[in-house]
Amino acid sequence: MANIEIVDVADEARFGLIPPCADAAFDHRTCDYWEDADRGSKASRAGWLRGGSSGAAADSTARPAANPFAPPPKADSNPFLPASKATPSRNPFLEDLGGDVDDNPFARQRSARPTVAAEAPRKLQLLGRGLGVFGTYAKLLIVDGEAAGYCQFGPLSAYPRALRTRELYPQLPDAPLPAVITCIATAAEARRGGYALRLVDAVCADLAGRGFAAVEAYPEVGSKEDATPAARPEFWIRAGFSLAVANDRYPVVRREL
């Protein structure tokens, strides 16, 4: 009997287990299609699998290096001020504001919130944006030590493209806002084993435990199985979702939790 485990993707070890897409043109490990509504892509980008900030801008507030050829600065930069005014008077209320705050023995100590390292792969940084508040944004289904399924989910605020899609349908309830499942995929060799349905059930149970009353997904009608991160409508119906908005191209499915 197969040993099945469902785990959160919250570190590089688990991130490294995400199986590649069945279609090599796409890659869950480098996809920002849902996170970037304007320029997001599902494409496979090998550079994103390496660690680093992936092109983060340099700190524009850094001070320029000292000029060794410049004369030393004068002690009194304003020669017209009286000697008594050359140095600002001491303000005891503004001292040591940049220093460490003394521990308050009566205050409740906050535990350190989980984070993703700055040198982690770009996609893992995206998945880790809500670790300290919401929790994880992805889960893996592992069968006998091998990842067979992957699911990405989270609050609507984490996925601007989902928000934009939802704005097309004013008939959808907007209170309380649902969670969303943006991506569901099964490794090619694990297809037709019911693993994706099992993974969606686990994600829905997790989201219910986090206080959500419903979850939505935004499948594509007529797309190829390996070319869409959101599966097809018929999959979601089997997973216990109902058709909330019928549309020839971009319907909305919803499951009450």
C-alpha cells in the first residue's frame, strides 16, 4: 500500500521536491502568472531556480564612498552662527532612539515569525510572502517519497490576477471574501490516481481551519491538460465545487467550506 503524505512548501528542501510540469514549456517553480496580473508568466525560467534576489534593485539610499581628494569637513559648517549655536543643543528625549530597546520583563515575548531567506529561489520567496501572517501558500502530495502533486493557494490579496478575474463578475459574493486555489497539478506518471482530488480536499480543510468560509478557482475552458495551472472545470466539479459563474472561456467554480 502506498505511503501518502501531504506537506507544506515552506523551505528550500520542500521547494526542491516540486515536480516539473508535464509540458516542459511551463514550470510551477518559476511561474508568477497569478502573482503578477500584467506581466506574469507560466514559462519555464531556469534562472529562477537558482538562489538570489533575482534582480532586486540596489539600495538607492546607500551613501557614496568618501572622496579621498576632498578637504576634510569643517567642524563648524555655518560660520555665521555664534559659537554657542554651532553645535545643536542636547535633547535628552531624542537620544538612543536607534539603539536596541530594553527588554520589558512584563511584556509578552513575541516568537520569531517564519520567513524565507533572501537568497532563496524567486518563486519560493513568492510562496513565503505570507508565512508570518497567513501561513503557507503551497502543498505537496508525496507518494512513497516522491512528489506526485502540487497545489498553490492563499488569500485573494496574494494573487492580483485572481482579483482581476473576479472583478469581471459582480454577481460573486464579496463578503466574506473566499480563499483561492490558483494551481493544481499532478506529475505525469501519477495521473489518474486520484491524487489531485485528495490534495484539493486537504487544502480546503486547511483553509477552513484558517477561517475561510469558501474557496474559489478560475479554470480555463478548452485548454490542454498540461497548459493550464488551474485545471479544467470538470475536475473542480469532481472535487466538490459548484459552477458559480458560467462562461465560455473563464468560468468560476466555488466550494463552501
